[in-house]
Amino acid sequence: MELHGRVIVITGAASGIGRAMALRFAEESPAHLVCVDIDGPGAEATAAEVGGTGFRVDVAHEVEIAQLIETVERDIGPIDLFCSNAGISVEGGVEVPDADWQRIWEINVMSHVRAARHLVPLMRARGGGYLLNTASAAGLLNQVGAAPYGVTKHAAVGLAEWLAMTYGDDGIKVSVLCPQAVRTEMMRGLEDHVAAIDGMLEPEPVADACVQAIRNEVFLVLPHPQVRDYIQGKAQDYDRWIGGMRKLNRRFGTPDAT
């Protein structure tokens, strides 16, 4: 799908990957860019840069996602591409309190579910559309020291797969973005984090990878190409892969957390 002439919504657009998406997508002359973030002024600032519209939305709440989609469809036009990009990270393991598990679940997983719940019927009725869901390489591999993050990103990848296989015949395309470390607020001061073991990308090449994936209608978006090799190694010998992850855990993790 080409982005020219399309109505595009991007969540998490105040900074980081979402902002980079908005700036890069604007180069393709879309019909309209809608920039969304829990940071309302930040969303509006990004929107001002690209000549779009900014909204404050907390994607942890279904009613706000539903209102966003309804408002855009009514006042701007049918949504061609919805980039469900907002996400958070929670460090720790099974000791993390339920409230923190629930919060990251609502944002990293249920925001994708709810966007699809309200938008897929509209896209099906008009013969197609595109969903770009941001997950992480942690959704394909896992995340040392951060069980809530690894688990929710696995779920996000699984949901994207399900959407692609269920609605592909209805003309709905799906891509899932799975980068390693990207220089965003989430990674500030974490240049030595395990996620940055292969280097930390700037948000701009990640956004460019998204444009190319959407243009070619590619499901898996891997700005760090070595992730593909890691996936293949994991599938070929799961026990060896677990052994390698244990080594990383000894180096970077907190196995004695209680």
C-alpha cells in the first residue's frame, strides 16, 4: 500500500518512533495524519509539524480508542492505516505487582485488540485497510530482566498474526514492528542495556523500515536484520537458545529478584 492520499492514525506520536513515523509518512503526501498520544500537547506539536491533527488519548481505555476512531471517521475520513504504536516497559519478573502487570497488558496488548475491535468491521465493510502494530524483538525472542515486557510483546505479535490470517481475505493487511533498542525516552540512559547489545537505532530508520514494509505489504518489520537470524536459531535448537539467554541473564538480568 502506498501512503499517498491515505488517512493515517498514529498512536504514541508525541515522541520516539511514533513521531518519527509521522514525519516520515508526511513525506509520502498522505491525505491526513492524525497524531495521538497520552501527552496531548506533544501529539499536537507533532501534528503541527506535519500539518495534521493531534488528539490526547489514553490507549489503556477502550472508550477513548473508540471515540478516536469515531471522530476521525466522521470528521476527517475513513482510516486507511492505523499505527497502534503506543507502549510502555515494566522491569522485573513474576514478583511485579498485579497492578503493574495489568497496566502494561492494557497498553501493550489490549490497545491493539481494541483498535482492531472498532476498526476492522469498518475496514471489512469498505473492502480493506492496513494495521501496523508496534511490538518488539522481545515479542519474538524475549526480554532479560523484564517479564511483563517480554510477555506482553509476545502477545502483541500473536495478535498481529491472528489478525493477518483471519482478515487477510477481507483485504486487511497487517504488519508488526519488532525492533531491538531504539533511541527513545524508554531507552534513555540504557545504552548498556541488553536490548542494545546489537546497537541502538535512531527512530528515523525505524520509521523508514515501516514505510518500506507497508509499501511491500510485509508482515514482519525488522529494522535490526540480525533478529531474523536469532529467530531462526531459536527455532532450530530451542534448548541451545535458552542456554544462550541464560548467559545473557547472568550478565544483564536480576535472577535473584523476589
